[in-house]
Amino acid sequence: MPSRPDSGLKVVGTGVYLPARVLTNADLEKLVDTSDEWIMTRTGIKERRIASEQETSTFMGVAAAKQALANAKLKATDLDLILTATVTPDSMFPSSACRISAELGATGCPAFDLQAACSGFLYGLIVADQFLKTGAAKNILLVGTERLSSVVDWRDRNTCVLFGDGAGAVVVRREPDSRGLLATDWGADGASSELLHLNNPMARGKAIAPPAPASPDCIVMAGKEIFKQAVTAMADSARRSMDKAGVRLEDITCVISHQANIRIIDALVEKLKFPRERCFANVHRYGNMSAACIPVALHEAASERKLQQSDKILLVAFGGGLTWASAILEW
Ligand code: UT7
């Protein structure tokens, strides 16, 4: 019987922020050569949210964080670590975590960003767990916030129909009566990063070097290959986490996976032989919000009372890097 790490991590508050502006598939039909029928059958996405100029990653992250703190009945000054997962920070520095910290009034609290694309929130949860286990932090705010509409090529029908904007946040702390993260698994394959990437135009082609050859500063993706790798990597990672935790499929009450495409979610549960009805999905409403997908899904599943105390939840994600991660979380 594999040993179960007694982390005690508990999600004590969740929050979300979703921009009010809805971009439907019909709206996209006016932008690129696509159709509601193609998008629905190939991705399951019906609509996505698009941020206004004011709704930056920081703005959305702050709103989600405030809700998570209120639900946790904690003040920003109770926090002793702020982590933000994002690929669309307002600035390279200060980090989004520092910007969010300033807006919350958490002066002095250590704050930093971590970046693992769509796996970013789960990477953040694994990092947070280490700080809780060592006692280095007691109350941690973890935010996933993305403004992907800024980095999507709106002329490219292969990618622009897939992504959306939004933020989710959780407050985690160590609780003596909680078994928390029963097991986790994470990994990366930088050698395959070309399959899905977003260049940083600020970091190249300056002053003394001749300008870099033209290269798109929008999301670039080899969709078919990423689809296959996402299903395999998430299924393998999920199995490793379940093995480490010593839990069987029938012990898992809910699967919350990264929300990129309903066909990826269907293929994943089929590969795991997990009942589809116990798998949470909201991709039809928001599209792929990268690091914000899992915290938004967690918040919605909890609000809809789909998560009960002591439930064992499988969280699993895959994204650019390439990166993947999974966790078995006892709610
Ligand atoms: O978060 C992790 C990152 N992202 C993902 O996990 C996404 C992974 N990939 C996918 O979800 C899917 O591969 C896509 C949704 C991106 C594409 O679906 P697909 O079934 O793999 O389609 P495809 O790329 O093979 O394209 C099929 C056809 C092509 O036309 P031809 O070459 O067969 O004539 C595309 O040009 O569909 C065409 N197409 C479209 N048609 C209408 C591609 N995008 C569109 C579109 N509307 N938006």
C-alpha cells in the first residue's frame, strides 16, 4: 500500500471573475471562415468571455482573489504567500502576484508568478502544498488569471475560436482535520514546446542585435498533435496520482480536468474508464482559459454543490511547455 502524504491542505475559499462580454460562435462567424456547427462538434465550445480594456489579468485576478478571501473569511493581511499562474501578465515585472498583492493591500506578503501555461494552476497547487507542509506558509492565495484574447491571432480560425478570458482563485491552508492532497504528479517536456507556444516580443530583437526574423507573437498551436498528447499525458498523469494515493477509479467522485475541448475531456474519461457524468465540464461557456480553467471549474462545482466534504477529486491538466500535472484532492 503506497504511503499517503498527510499534507492537510484544504481549499477554504474559492472565487472567480468572468468578463461580462460574451463572444458567441455566431459572432466568430463574422470574423473568420467558421461556423457554430464546426466549433460545437469539434470543441464543444458555445461561447467565451472577452475582457474589456479595463479587465486586465491583474484586474480579474484581484476580483477572483477578493471573492476567495471573503469565502475563506480571511483578510488579505492574513496571507503569507501569494502565487499567480498566468501566461498573460500585465507586465514582465512587477509580477501579477505583486500587482494583485498591492490591490489587495497585502503589503509585505511574499508574492510571485509561476508559469506552466494550462497546467499553471495545478503547478501552483503543488508548490503551495510544499510551503504548507514545511510550515513556511499558513494561508496561501493561489490565482489563475488569463487574458488570452490579447494573444490570440483573430485572423486564425484554427486558434481564435478556442480561447477565452477569466480568472479563478483559491485560498488554501493547512487544516488538522483535512487529508488534503493525497498525491500529486507533474512533469514537462520542453523538447516538444514548438507544438504550442507564445513568443515574448519584448525579449528579442533589441538594440545591438539585428532584429529577429518575423515571428508571430500570438498563440501558435499544432492542434491535432496537442490533442493526442493532451489525452495521453493527462491519462498517464492521473493514473500515477491515483496509484500514489492508493485510490481506485470508483473512489473518485469528480474529475475536474483542464477545459480545452469537450472531445479531449471525453477521450480522457474514456481512456480512464471513468463515468462521464462524474466529470465536470464548463468548456461550452468559457472555452480554454489556460491557468484559470481549473480554479473556475472548482468554484463552479463547489457552488453547485457537486463537491462534498471528504470527496476525492481528480484534478488534471495539460498545456504549453509542454507541461502536465494531476492531483487527488480530498475536499
Ligand atoms: O490547453 C491545451 C492546448 N490546447 C488544446 O488542448 C487543443 C488541442 N486541439 C484541439 O482541440 C483540436 O485539434 C482543434 C479543435 C484545435 C482542431 O480540431 P481537429 O478535429 O483536430 O481539426 P483539424 O485541425 O484537423 O482541422 C480539420 C479541418 C481543417 O480543414 P481541412 O484541412 O480538413 O480542409 C481545418 O482547416 O477543419 C478546419 N478548421 C476549421 N473549420 C472551420 C480548423 N479550424 C476551423 C474553424 N472553423 N474554426
